[in-house]
Amino acid sequence: MCLDTTQAIARQKGKRDFPNPMTSVDPPSLWWGLIGVLCQNKVKSCRSATSISYFQTASPAMTVHLRTATEADAEAIATLAADAFHPDTDTISRRLFPQHLQPANCPAGDTLRLWRLARKSIKLTDKRINMMIAVDDDLRGQIVGFALWEVPSQNASDSELLPSAVSSPGLDERAFDEMQSLLSNHVRKHFGDEGTNNMWHLDYLAVDPKHQRRGIGKLLLNWGMEKAKHDGRDCYLVATPAGKPLYESVGFRTLQELSIFDVPHYSMILKSDHDEKL
């Protein structure tokens, strides 16, 4: 590794994240504790290590099942996310981690992976986050996909998401703030000050590039949709051009096209009553 993990420094923004187009600062004491753990090159779970398995498979021939992620999975999740949205192939990652800002002899993919590791580790401590991972039993439990769902709060004390703004060498913070501002303004325009707090919000969905087109993404998507349907809640996400057909195939409708760094993305919603017109 060309970059020491101690260089991933958190900055408290005092605001929550808004929809991540990759679909995609906790309290200082918690964050500095996390930094100490990262410096030991391992991530320990701050909550129960018991994983809940959901034995759903995308097809009879598959040996993939879903389970709840723990912080012990953070390294694998961050690596998968960095591979699925690598600067070489993904416009947003390339814009957020431009080559000219990368530390000497350190490719953008490495700084991006560490940034994702810090952010995902924080997310895994948030009571309003459900992170599901797809595990392939034929590959000795390898994680081949994950979905990060922000869920409606069950009580007032859990109503706010933990802010997870993280500063990192190589990150173009001005570009990141620009993207966050665009998304937050869009959410307020359509949903008011409550934003997506009362919805099941798919913040991030990624599948290992070596295991795409196996139905893994749809498996992860269906899990959250079923939970939202049971709760009588809408689902919301911001889709990439590549992901839009999948979401349309299960009933999501486009609220608005968004230009993020000159690339079209799509704000999409699935109403709890699928027949309801927007």
C-alpha cells in the first residue's frame, strides 16, 4: 500500500450525506477511535458480530445468499466498491480523485479505496443504515456485491444519519462539495426539509465487476424493495446510466434527470403503491 491509512483524516461537516450517485462526520471521539483501528490495518465491529443470513438466490443455479454486513467486512466492501467504480472507468470517481491530486507514486484507485473504507466503516455504525452483502458460497464466502440502504427512523433519537464526510489525500473536496450541494438541493426541491428520511433510500449498490450479469444486483435491490413494501414506504435512489434499466424493470420512475459532472444521472422513485402516478 503506497498510502498510510493515518492520512485519511475526518472533517466534521455538521450535515448529513445526501443521495449517492453510485447507485451512491461522526462524532470526533468515534472517528479518532476508528483511525486508531485503521492504523492497525483491520476493522473491528462496534456492534454485534452476529450476521443475519437471508438465503435468497438470484437463480436456482446460483449459490449466492445475502447477509447483514458487519465491520469485519469493511475492507472487502471498500475494495469491491473501488473496483466497481474505479477512476479508470467511472466518471465521478475520476472527477473526485483526479490524477493530478494523487500523492507521488500512488494511483487514484488506492486513495479512493482508503476513502471508501473510512466512509463505509462509519456507515456500518449508523443505526439507520442497513448494509446487505451478497456472498458466494462456491467462492468460500467471497463478497460479490453489496447494497447500502438508509432506512426510516424508528424513533426520534435515531432520526438523523451520522454525517460521514471524510477528507483524504487525493480527494478534490471542491468537486465533492459541488456534487453534494447539487443532490441536497434536488432532494429539498422534491421532498422538502424531511428529504428522504421517511423512505427506503438506496444510497449505494455495487457488484464485483467479475461477477456482474448474474442477477446479484437485482437480488440486493429486491431485498430492500420487499422491506419497503412491508413498511408501506417509498424507495428512492439516484441511478447511473448503466443502472437505470435495472431500476426501471422493477417499477422505478424517473423524477428528474441530473447532470453530475456533465454525465446524466437519474433521480428515481418507487411508490409504495406502484400504480400511483407521479
